[in-house]
Amino acid sequence: MRPPDAGFAGDQPVELGRYGRALKRNWLLMALIVFPLTALVLVFSLLLGKTYRATARVAAADTSGLFQTADPTSVQRELATIQTLATTRSVLARAAGQLRGVSVETLERNVQASVDPQANIINISATNKDPRAAAVTANAVARAYLELRRSDEQAQLARSRARLLQLMASLRNAPGGAALLLRAGMGWPPGLIGRATLGAGRESHAGYAIETNQPVVISDLPSETRFRPPQLLREHSVLSGLSVLILGDGTPYGVLGAYTRARRRFTDEHVQFLQAVANVIALARRRRREERAREERALLLGQLTRRELQVLRLLAAGLSNRQIGQRIGIRYSTVRGYVRAVIEKLGAHSELEAVARAHELGLADNGR
């Protein structure tokens, strides 16, 4: 056992003087090694130049909607898709058009996209020797991507609006009013669209919605007591559903429904969402009807002569054929000829129907 005050055998006092004399003798050798290496590093740094990186961040919106939930795999797949689309040649070409003296090839070398899955963020990074140019480039690429994506979404929205009347489960009163006709839908077997019917009133959920003038939520169709569960839904194993009114001009135009084969609880948010879709359908139908009326009015204004239009407006003002002849100073037989031409051009079968069409199309004003 070693005494407490004894040191280790290898412990020796540091001889600073000896190291100092060694450094003094070899300073020239050290200078020949250090100075050239330092100069070489400096030259390389000057030749390479400094590169700056700027990043623009794009938030990926949640597109899952109310009737579906976004699972992590779907979110990751969507982020990966956006990451790829953010630096496609079409996006870079659009960005290059907004930047001076920058080609698509340059952007392909200097621009990258990455994903931050924790925050649903797409990072678009650009490198450049000028920090301001790097920031401008990153923002230009992000802006170009968003513009193209907005354009695609608007086109898709236009297509969806055009298909709403055909692909959503909408029901409209069939001729005679005793039944409701399945006019359009998605998920139904072939042969049902345009043929399948539902009972009016309490003979179906859709009739009950029209009768009560309010949305109908079905929690469990087999145990439903407010109305008779329709055969159409029972044959397709529907257990839960939701129906809202498609509003017309004063009266319901039809019913829009969404149904599931599993029991599901529909909330007020689901009702509001489906009602918003039904309102879009009603608005699209109203606008389409107005557009057709404008087109038909313009067409008729091009077909009707000035005298025929004058005769039509006087008819709409309540004047008889003889009174019209006296008003504008022409013979009764001539007035009758103009009236026949007006009836034919308006696709009517009588003076009364022609006047009704004139009021409908806005042709009946300025009759004096």
C-alpha cells in the first residue's frame, strides 16, 4: 500500500523552458507549414464564394372535410405529392417568367423542396450568392406553385359544380306529385338513376323532409317511426342518413341526401355542410335558368323584327288585335300576320302563351 503523500511514478514537473527553446529553434519550420495552409484555405474561400440559402414555407391545408378523416398515411402521401409538385418543370417555368435572367435549368439546380410532417409545411429552398436573390427566388417558386394549384382547384371546383346536379343524391318531385324521382346520385347500382322513386309525405324520409320543411337525420332506419322506411334504402342496407331541402322559388325543388350502411351519428356540422351543398345546387340551377333565359331573350331579340316586337309588347299590355292596328296605324289583317309570326318564333301555341313567355323572358316591357 502506497503512502498517502507519495506521487505517481510518472509524475514529473513540466519544463516550460525546454518547450520554449524547442519552439524557438523550429519556428521557421512551423511558419513554412502553417502560413501556406492558411493562404490555401483563404484562396479557396475567395474562389468558391459564399452561398446563401432562403426558404419559403407553404402550409398544406387539411382537405379531409366533414364526412371523412385524414389518417397519418394519407397526410404523408399528400405532403409527398405536394413536395414533388412544388418543383415540377411547369412550376419552375412559371417562376422563371417572374425572375429576370433566370432559366428553368438554373432553378432546377438551385431550388429544392422538403417536408415538415409535424407541421404540414412544405419548405421551398433556393440558394444564391446574393441573399436577397435567394429569398426572391424561393418566394417566386412558392408563389408560382400556389398560383398553379389555385388554378387547378378552381377548374376542379367548376367541374364539381357542373356535376353536382348529376352526381349527388338529389330527389325531385316526379310528374303528378305523388312520388319523388331519383334524378341523380353516386354509389347507386346502374339502372336506378332516373327510374327509382320514393313515396311523398310520410312514405319516405325525403317526403317527410318536404312535408316538415326541415332537415331529416336518420340514426337507425329500421327503428324509424316518423316515416315509413322506403324500400329503396332498405334494399341497399342503409342504416343512417341525412336529407336536406334544395330550395326553389318559394317551394322546395328537391331533396339532397347522404347515406351510410353503418350506423353513424350526424351532427349539426354535417347538416350545415350538406345544406351548403344543397344551396350551391339551388344557386347553380337558378343561374342556369337565368342564363338560358338571357340567351333565349337575346336570340329572340335577334329573330323578332322591330314591328313584331312592338306588337308583342302591345299584346302584353292588354291591347286587342284591332286596338293594336289602330294604335300603330296598320290593318287588322296585318296585325294578325305579325301575331302569328310572334307565336311561332316564341314556340307558343296561343296569344296567351306568347304573352306569358314574353313576361318570363323580359320582353314585355316598353310596350308603348
